[in-house]
Amino acid sequence: MASIRSLTFCKTSSSGTDSCLSVWYAIEKAAKHDIQVEQWFPNQLRHTRATEVRRDYDLEAARVVLGEASVNVVEHYAEEDFELARQVAVETG
């Protein structure tokens, strides 16, 4: 497993705290108990949230939640809703 400290996708808040320390702590704690955690990157949280918002609302909502100026960036983070595509195919033939 890669060193948790080598994952440098976190941001420091205005108060000076690292937003990912609690996640690192949890992964390190799991490792001490011989629980294997797949390689993980903090930006996966952003990706997951963008995908959820796009699925439940729309691409514009995901753009606003992520704080992006353009939907082009959001399209990179938010996966397409393949379940919706499957449902359309079933309903329309």
C-alpha cells in the first residue's frame, strides 16, 4: 500500500487544518489492524459527490456544488448516468 502521506491532493483550510487528515488517520488506523485499503485519493470524494449530484439533479447543479465556472470541468468529475441510459433504452426500444 502506498504511503498515505504521499497522497497530496488535500487542501488546507483557512484555519490551517488539512481537510484530509481524518481520512488519512482512518486509513492508517485500519492498516494497523491489518485491514487492507485499496489505493485511495482524496479527489475521489469530489468525483463521487459530483456524480451523485449530476444523477439526482443535473450537470448544472453539480457545477454549482463543485464551485466550478464551467460545466466542462464537471463533466470530467461527474460520471454519466448509465442507469438512465439503460432505462431509456428499455422504455423506447
